[in-house]
Amino acid sequence: MRMTHDSPRSLRLFGLCLSVLALSAAVVLAEDDAPGISPLVSSDGGAPRDAGPILIDPDYPRSFRYRNGERFFPMGDTAYFLVGLPKDVITRYIDVRSRHKFNFIRMMAMTEGNWPFGGNPKNPDYTMIDETAMRKLDWVFDYAATKGMNIELIVWGYGVEGGEGLWAHRAHQNLWIDTLVNRYKDRPNLFMYTVANGFERYPDGRYSYSPDDVEWARTVAARIRSMDKVHPIGVHPSHWITEDKPFLAYGGFTQRRPQVVWPLWEASEVNLNVTQNNEGVQRRTWGDFGGTRRGLTYHPTTWQGVEYPVRWTPTGWDFEGAGMEDSIAEDWTHGKPVLNTEFGYQYEPGNDSGFAVQTRQAHQPSSVRKKAWKIATAGGYFAMGFTSTAVVRFSAGDVDNFRPGQLETLYDFFTTRTRYWKMAPHLELVASHNSLLALPGREYVAYFPRGGTNSIRLAAGTYAVQWLHPEAGRYYPQPGITVADGDRQFTPPDDPEADWVLHLRQQQVE
């Protein structure tokens, strides 16, 4: 599908284009000539020593840096119940994940296995804090810091949040908030607070939504901010409620996103756009399948005139995620970092009895790779999960049963070869099934999930050219090109049906 200035995507993203053009132009005029296509820096993951806490960059407010100025490109993994596991399992998990360039962990502050209150989850006493449980959480922070690993601290998490006894009781909730913030606000490896993982209340056993929940989330965020002026705060919404609630028409197209997200993102205390989006606009249903079991079914979708097939396999769902890049790019317009912290659980061999597999929420590694690249080339960051470790209480053997896939390749590419923090999504410059992060006239990173020959609308200039095969992790340098303004076609050098990344960087300024 050839791009035109009046294409559906061009019209849909016109407002986005206007918002980033001024930013792009200002940066172009201010920066020195871009370097060659070779890596800019070396990358080994983790935090620099003595770098200080992670901050939202005031100069590039959709990105992160350490206090000492070094950049932070978030790539997270999910282990909700980590603090409740034996210490040898925790150390093994952190060791392995840090070795593969993951630099933050999504972790609940309270779990059944490390109950931080009096009593127990079935008979809780929310008037007291269990110091032994808190010291276990201290130890996790301590060990993670030795490996350069940062923590996303989930204040409330599903299944253990205590229902009305904790959420609706102001004194109880304040005791918990105050305990966490005062204890961890000075930790350099605290990446962010997440108010709740699925903040909508569900007293009847299913996700629901009340406007009161928005005010509750704002209240919690405000209390955190009153004690901690430094660390970012996000709210992780439940994506499930879109099954029962009207979709929100926003920015010219319908997003499968809870309506409650937008006002939360606009609240000053919530300074991260945290999403849960593992299918873009790909329709899904929750219900019976295979007898009495219940789980997800994804359905084929046509989006912007392009068909998006879906296939269930014994190793998880195989699909691309229709419109995921569009929703990330829209989120980007709010002027805050965009983190998709639940975009798919990668199937891991040997975990066929796990929750994510049994409920058909497992994704093939190829699906995870494609969606991760879509997120990154649309201006966002991500955290993922593996079926063997994300939503289960796992063993050291489950940690070793680990395929990082091609995520290391993505991390190294962005952190060593690009100036991603200066770039913006420019989806209007490519066909609708592709995505593009760019500083027009200076640098372009295009992702072609279906390979083949594709066009990019370029600004006039001379560019170094390099292809990346993201599955193989192999680079293919190409001769430089000099182009006039307009569309330019590009064909991958090998394996035409695979997904490809194209990197263009300006060689000189006229």
C-alpha cells in the first residue's frame, strides 16, 4: 500500500505530525552532525555506578535519564510474586535477567508469600506492618542494586490487594503508602511506583470500573508525590474492562482503551503513560474454549485496509498486533513517557500447565519480537513477561528455562546505534502496517514487520544505510544514498518474508 499525503493514516496522525515537527526542527538546528552508522557507545545493560535515581528527562520529557545525565532505555520483565520466593530463586532470576539486558523488574510490594501486614491474606490485620516481610523486600532491593537492576514497585496488585479492607479504608491505605514511600524513596534503584496493577475494583471477582476509582488512584498518587518528589509514578489500568465498556474515540480512531486512562494521565502526579495493550485493535474475547476451560481468543482483524491474521498454536498465539503502533504513537502525544508494561507473555517450553498457557494468553516468541519492535519504533518502551516466571510462583529451574528471544538485539540497537530520545513517531511517512521513529532529515528507524519492499518519505540529504534482521540479530551495512524530498523504496538484502529494521542516519549537513 503506497503512502499518500491524504492517506487514512496521514489524516489520522495529522495532529501528531504538527506536535512533533517543531520539536524535530529545533533539535536538528541545535545538534552537531550525526555520527556514522557504527555504534555510538557500548552497552552492557544495567545502571551506571553512582548514576543516581532515574528521572524523566526535562529536555526530552518522553525519555529517561539518570541524575548524572546518562540515558536509561527501559526494558523490563515481570515477576509479580518475586519477593515471596526463596532467596536462591530470586538471586538466580535477577542474575539471568540482568545478563540479558533487562534493566527493571515489575514486582508487587505485597504477595501471599511475603505478607507485609498482620495476620494473613485471608484474615488480615491492616493496622500493623510486619517488619520481617519488609526486610525481605529490602533485601530484594539490595541484591537487585548489585546487578544494576531497577525495581518497578507495584503498590497494590491483583489478588492480594485486600478489597474493601485496604482500598476503602483511608487510614489502612495511608499506613501502607507511607511505609513504602518513606522506606524506598531514597533507593537509587527504585525506578517507579505503580499505584496499582489493574486499579479498577472488582469485588465481584471480575474487573469493573467506577469513576470513584479514578479519584482513588489520583489520591494515592498525590500522597506518594507529597513524600517523594523524584521518582516517576504510573497507574497500570486493566485492559480487560474494554470487553464490557464502550470504546473511546480518540484522535480520529477508536482505541481499545479504558476511558479512565486519559484523565489519569493528565493528572500532574501521574507522570507516566502506562498502558496494557497486547493486541492494538485486534479484537479478542474471553470465554469458553476446549471444553470447560476459559481464556482468550484473538480474532482476525482488518485495520486501515490491511488484514491481520491470527493463529493459535501449541506454543502460543501467532499474530502481529493490528494498530499497536498507532495507539502507542497516540499515547506519545500526551507529552509523557509511554510504557507498555503488559504486551504479551512469551511461551516458555515446559510451562504448558502454567496460567498464561492454560488461559491461552501465551504468545509465540516471534509475536513478542514483532510487538516489541512496534512499540519501540512508535515512541514507547516496554516490559514483558515469560509464562514460566511472570504470573506464577516459580523455581530456579523455571528461570533457567528461558529464551530471551531477540530483545537483547533491540536493546543494543537503540542504546548503542541511535539517538532515540531525540526522535518521534512519524507513522505518516510509512505505509499503515509499518512503524517509524524519526528525526526527519537526520535519522530514521523503520520497522517492516512483513518484510518486502516498502517506501519511506524522506527529507533531502545523504544517509548512511543499514539493515537489521531482528530475529537473527545480524546487521547488513549498505552503500550510502543521496536523495531528494519524497518517497524512496527499500528492499531487504536477504530473507524477504522476514521482519526487518531499516536504519538511516544523515552523513552530512549541506
